[in-house]
Amino acid sequence: MKRICEVLEFNGSSRYKWPSDWQAGAAHQHRDRALAEKIYRVHGETQSTYGPPRVTAELKERSCGPTRNTSLAP
């Protein structure tokens, strides 16, 4: 492993961080997918007339809205 890291000019100690980074990324992707499903559901229930502000308000009313760091706008 040490030789591989030297050849790739990669810090060998970083390999211990990979599993935690991958798990955090996977959890984030899962939350994003769940939120996307909720957005599509609300959008469909409103006959596709709600835009990002109204979808956000509807999700917050249902207590399942996005976090403050999530944007529904494209």
C-alpha cells in the first residue's frame, strides 16, 4: 500500500478516512432521493402548478421540508 501511495503521490494516512467519507456521502444521497420523491409527490398532487417556493412551503407544512441549506430551485 505504501508503494502505491508513493507512486500516486497520495497521502497514505488518508485511506483511513475513506470509509467514513463514503458512508457520509451515501447517507446524503439517500436523503436527497427521499426529498426528491417528496417534491415529485407534492408537485404531482398539485397538478404540476406549484413552483419551488410553494413546494417548499407545502413540504414545511407537512413537516418534511428541506433543510435550510437545500435549494429546490434549479
